[in-house]
Amino acid sequence: MGRCYAILQQVIQAWQAKDIDRVLAFMDDGIVWHYAAAAMPPVRGKAAARKLLERFQADMHGIQWRIFAYSETGDRLFIEGVDDYRTTDGHRVAAPYAGVLEFRGDRIVGWRDYVDLGVLDQQKAGQALSRQVEGLLDRPVAS
Amino acid sequence: MSLDRRTLIRAAVATGALAAEPALAKEPAMPRLYPVLEAIIAAWKRQDVEGVLTHVTDDIVWRNSSGYAPAIKGKAAMRTALQNMKAMIQPGSNRWRIFDYAESADRLFMEGVDEFHLTTGQHVAIPYAGSLQFRGALVSEWREYFDGRISAEMKAGKPITAEVKEMLDRPLAK
């Protein structure tokens, strides 16, 4: 297992335990986080990241964040995965995405997730997962 | 014939000379898969559909959306999709470029932008990340992730947003 991926696994464990402080412990103070790259402005800095995590957490239940594949080179980690959870309204949301994390030492300083917010909005409104989304999710989890 | 640094390193590896030269041993591994992507990009910039297809398997699965459109399955279907795209893109306007990549075993991850002008004049720039699964030297599965609404808005003539521009202002991968 790569060094960066091992850190991401700890982030995932912390997020699934809804431990925001622990998630933030893996972020650099100057983090630039494109949580929906090119679609939304990034959040900059740990304080803004905390607010975003708190907003996410309020509507995410039974989180099954999974990584299907990854590769790392130098201080960058590339991932393919899914944030799979239920909203407070009971709708299943599972948006496949690819992301790139940049590290400074053991901390994440840049994070860019590429995801289709349109797909996500449809699922939040109660639409069932499409066949093409199911096709992207039907993969073994990375070891 | 001149010998460049990488040629010398390959020769050193073959002879075991690197055991005594730790500085050379730290040279990053030569990419095996990225040159295939570079060849695909070069072909597509020439709008050479067959040049692209020569690098994919007959049973390629091309998931060119983040889940909003069905996968394109098989080389024949990919040919049709590429021909349709080619007809919409101004020749010579394609600036598809890769900002960063990583490869391991038979998988290549990439971060880049599809940038071009439509024949109807609209400027389209779609930042994305994706992965290519290889079988030998051929791409057998291709997955791209981006927000389809951004693409649709630009194709409809809306200007490129500040959020998109921010993603484009990056040096190219080496």
C-alpha cells in the first residue's frame, strides 16, 4: 500500500465515524479543496473545510465511502471511488467520482474531486440509481 | 547516435551498475502507459478517428460521463461516437491536454481538460479526471469524470466560468 493511500484510508475511517476533527487533522492549514472541481468554487483553509464537512455531515447517513482504484506518484494520489450514503429524507445517493489529492508531508494540501452534481441532485430528489451509475459502482474495492 | 540520460540508466540497470549509484537509482520509472495516451491525444487533435481506435481493444468500454450517459461499448460504437464528435469540432481547435498523471500496473490515471471550439463557434473547456485500464498496450476501459451540466452549458453558448478557468491555468504534465 502506498504512503498517501494509507493516509486516505485513515481519513475515510474518520469520516465514516463522523469525526470531523480527525478528518481535519489530515488537512494542511492552507488546503484548497475542490469538492466539485470546475462546478463549484473551492473551499480554502481548514476553517472553511470544517464548515463544509459539517454541512455535508448533516445530510449524510450510513456513509459507505469506497475507493475502487488508486495510483500514487510522488506527493499526489489519484483515486476512483464513490460517496455512497442516505440523505435525511431516506434517498440513496451514490455519485461515482475521480479525485486527486496533493500532500505536503503527511497532510493534504490540495484535493480535487471530479463529480457530476447533476447526477447527485437527481438522486437527492429521489431518483433511483441509473444503470450507468450502477455500472460504475459494480467494482471490487481497492485493497 | 547519442545516448540520453534514460538510455544510460536502462543500460546501467541491465548491467547492475546502479547498485553502486544510488542517485541514478532514484530516477523515476519510465512511464509505460502514458505514451499511449499521448499517441491517442495526438491522433484526436488531427481528428484521426482510426488513429485513436488503433489504441483500444475491440471490446472497449468507454464511460465518457460520470454516470449521466450510458457507456459506449465496443470499437464500432466508439468509432460512431468519435465520428459524431469530429463532425461537431472545428478542425485545428482541439487543445486536449493533461496536467498530471499516475500509472500503476495496467491503470493510468489522468487529470486534464478537453478544450475545443464547436463548428458553431462555442468555446468548450471541460476539466476532468479519469482512468484508463489497459490490456497489454491497448485501452480496454476508459472512464472520465466531470460535471455534465458544465459541458452542456458551454455547448449552448454560455461563457466559461471562473471555476472552470481556475482549473485550466496549470502547467502540462511532462
